[in-house]
Amino acid sequence: MTEPVLGKDLLGLEGLDADRIRLILDNAESFKEVSERSIKKVPTLRGKTIVNLFYEPSTRTRISFEFAEKRLSADTVNIASAGSSVEKGETLVDTARNLEAMRIDMVVVRHPSSGAPKFLADRIPSNVVNAGDGRHEHPTQGLLDLLTIRDALGEVAGRRVCIVGDIVHSRVARSNMWGLLTLGAEVAFCGPRTLMPSGVEALGVQVFHRIEEAIEWADVLNVLRLQFERMEAGFIPSLGEYYRVFGVTAERLERAPRDLVILHPGPMNRGVEIDSRVADGPHSVILQQVTNGIAVRMAVLYLLTGGGSAAGGSTQRTGSRRETA
Ligand code: ASP
């Protein structure tokens, strides 16, 4: 059997080369159509069992994975740490080994500790997909952001993308940064010094501490939520002050030299990092991100379970899937 083109696991976008990222985005492009059908299902993963193991609350990511799995005809089980044996003190690996004893094929894991998906992937033979680990990475979010930017602007290479807000606590910022740099975008971070990791310039990322400068520079703003649950101290004076200085407001965008594409990974805090008029405005692609999330996750699940092996071309992949659809 040929090696799956993405390998066994998807743990992050760091180190994933441009060809593989494009392969995922191209496959996602052809999976979009499945969600537009009246019967939203293809038999691609029929007979596969996927466990969604969530150690943190999540609405859209868990539901998005679940929709992707169901639309590919996989059998899925959701496990949330609350109310499960995890509360009784079971370790991550014991939980996973018990699941494997029930003969599963894949684990989609969200965990508050950075590195937990890698720890798991090194210890179980099932495929592991990182659905967000601590402050480390959220690769499928990064991929859906890339797809949404590509949809809006035609290509990612050469575009100026600024990620705004709480960078230091954000796994979304990290996955975006790796994916965008690999595809040849120019990347900037904008936020208060207390929420900015140090040394990012060395990775080729520009840093702005004034939102006005970021708006003047960028083609795309990806606006992040303030991650209060990951903060250990007072990083900002108050929410009102943050909005006054860094809020992405309609007035600020009106002064931009070009129309900006506005992304937000959700959940949004309206009136904290983003003005409702921007979130619901004509340049917002926030709901397209949500729609694209399902297609991207379908593509990742398909490729990890052996679809699109290195020997096949992408047309062939799309063609063979459509035949069985
Ligand atoms: N949903 C994203 C995450 O899990 C972003 C956020 O929570 O603000 O990281």
C-alpha cells in the first residue's frame, strides 16, 4: 500500500510543505460541493470509526469535524472530558488505548496542553488530528483561513495578512503564521506588547503596535479573540481600553487605502476586538470561514486515511471520489 500523502497524523502546519498544503486546499475545494447537495453524503469513509476527544469546550470546531465525518459516512463518537472517565483521573493515553481496544481508526483531539496530540500520536497507531492544543497549533483552523483567503483574493502568495490581537495565547495565530509563510504570503502581527510573543521578527513576521498602521499595510486582517481562559495575569487595562486602542472598527477601516478582507476564527467578542458593523459588513468572510471549515476537515480526514496517495494526481483523486459519490 502506498504511504498516505500527509503521513499518519496532522499535528500542525509547521513543517508541512507548500505542496501538501495546496493538496489539502485543492481537495477541500472539491469537497465543498458535497455540502451544497440536498443529500450531503459521500461514502468515502464508510466503515471508518472516528472519535472526537475534546478536553476543552468547543462548539464550532467539534461540530465542524462531526459534520465533516458524517458527510464522509464515517461512524463517529464524541467524548467530552466532562462527564467521562477523564474526570475520574484516567490519563490521556489510557483513554486512547481503551478506545483503540474498541477498534477505532482515528482520534480528533482538542486539549488544553500544547503537545498533547503529538504525545498521543507517538503512542497509538490510529491517525491523530490536532483540533487545537493549548497555545501551540490549530492546524485545520489555519487551513480553513488559508482557503478563505484564497477564495477571496485568488491566491495567498504575495498577500499581506495581519493577525490582530492576543497573539501570545493564540494557537490560531501560530498555525496561520506557518501556513501563510509557507504559501508565500507576507505576515504581520498587531497587538499590545503584553500580548505579543518575542522574537517573531526572526521568523519573518512584521510587528505593528498600532492598529492604524496594520490597517494601512494589510490586504487581510485576521482578528483574534482575547483568550481570557489562557491568561494568567492582567494583560490589558480593560476591555474598553483594548477596544479603544486595538478594536477593528468601521471608522478605522474607512480610512484604509484598500478594501480589507476580514476574518475571525470565532467565537467573536463583539465590541471587544471587533465592531459588529465590521463583523457583519461587506468585507467580512467570517461565515465563509465556517462553511470552508467543513470542506477542509473533510479533505484532511480523506487524505489521512489514505486518499490521494502520492502516486495519484489531484484530478484523479477528485474524479474517483465523484464516481463513488
Ligand atoms: N476557536 C479558536 C480556538 O480554539 C479560537 C478561539 O477560541 O478564540 O483556538
